[in-house]
Amino acid sequence: MGSFSYLVRILVLAAVAFSGCSPRSDDGRISHPLRISEGGLILVNVLVADSIECRFILDTGAGIHVVSHALLNRISSAPEGRFTGFRHTGERIDLDIHRIASLTIAGVRQDNPIVAVWSVLDSFKIDGILSLKFFEEHPFTLDLKDSILFFETSATLSAKAEQGRSVPIRVHSDRGRSLDVFADFRVSDSLKLECILDTGSPGTVVDARYIGALGIDTTSAAVRQRIRKSILGTPEAEYVTAVSAIALWDVPQTSVKQPRIVFKHGLIYDGLVGTDFMLGRKITFDISGRRLHVNVDVE
């Protein structure tokens, strides 16, 4: 649930409708259009309970599906209690959860998913947030060059592994309700960090304990210091500066030069890497196979 603090700041930029068909490509993959908001959020149309077409944010860092109260009131659901998640800074978030009939994208269906309910979505007229739980058994590619979601076949997934670069991912599942994935990244020349892949965040956030290892002087003019309030109103100190580069570990072709990094104290993992790193790339998530495939020819 590391991305929720960013969603509050840029959610309003996502409140734009879009539509599109979901054709099958020549290689047998199902494709579905995406839209990238001005704030870097990935928007996708989702059919809820086989009858209601909705606009969701595709957030690989959300952990659990989330819907608005307005949407929940339009469909049948069964209360399932409460789910406790934690932001990347360790702040606790308690959400009521429900079981609904289905979520469907381009004919790919998840039956009886668990969804949490979050009133902030109602404020910005966003129907929901789609987490990686939808894709747990469905390898998929985010083509953030042409704004397309592809559902991979066994044949195309094998081709991805042969043609691109593949790295291992670690999957964290919480009681079958929440799912996140992590990969190793190289920051600057040699610092290895395990980061959550988080399309709910535009940029990269790293724990402040690594400031010294990166040789950053927080008193220099190159470092911007600021205080921001979290979604729960807690003040958070941030240090913002550029580092020399960030890349997937052992895949130097993915390097982004001089990225701006936000450093915070007390993260519950090394860092999170958001859509700024993924834009212009084609990245395939194979959750069941515990691999991430990257098309290194796309810049």
C-alpha cells in the first residue's frame, strides 16, 4: 500500500473518461487500452459485476483492490471484515473489505475478488484501484510507450523471456488478499536496493538511511528539504535530490540517468520505484513465474 500518499496528491488528475476496444493482436494476445494521467497514474476500464463499466487506477503497489463507496452501493457484496495495510512509511490503514461478484478486463475475469472500501475515491469520483491480485495467474505486459495492456499467452511469454532481459521478482502475499512484487535495483554505481514496483507513485522513494551510502550532503543546495503531510495527516520530512542513475540490477540497459529521488525516514522496505522509471518501456509481469521481463530496446 505504499502508493496511497501519492494518490491523494494526483488523484484528481485522473478524473478523465476514456474508452476503447480490446482486440486480439496477431500473436494471440488480448490487448486493452490504457491512459496515462498528467500525474503519471495508469487508468484502465474495468467491468464490475458483469454489468458496470468503471474507471480504475492500475496500481501495482496498492496490494489490495479498492473501490469507492458509490460503486459498492451499486453492486451486490458480502462483508468480509477488515483489512489492515501499511503505507511505505509504516503508517497503518484500516479498511472495511467486501467480496463482490467479479472484475473483468477485456474478457479476462477474476471471480469473487476481495475489495477494500476507501472514501477518498468518492471525493475524486474515481471508481476503484486495481491491484496485482487481478494478474496473479495472468502474465501481462504494461506497454507504457503506446499505452496498452497485453495479456500474454504461454507462447508470447516464452518469447519475452528469450528476446528481452529477465530478472527475478519476490512476491509478498498477505493472507491471499493483498499482493505486492519487489525487484532489485542498482542506485548510482553500486548500491543494491530491494524496491516495490509501484505504478501508484510517479517517482522513486528511498529510505533515508541510504543517504550516507550515496554520498549525499543534505545541507547542500542540490538537496531540497520539505515537510509534507501524509494521507493520515502525519508530517513527513523529505529530502529530494538527483542521483547519478537507477536501473534494474544486472540490466544496465534500463538505466535512467539523473533521476530525482525522494528520501524519507522509516520506510518499511528499501524503496519504491514508480511510473517515471517505466514510462517508454514494455515491462512484463509474470507473477506465478516470479519473473519480470523488460524490453531493453524500448527507450
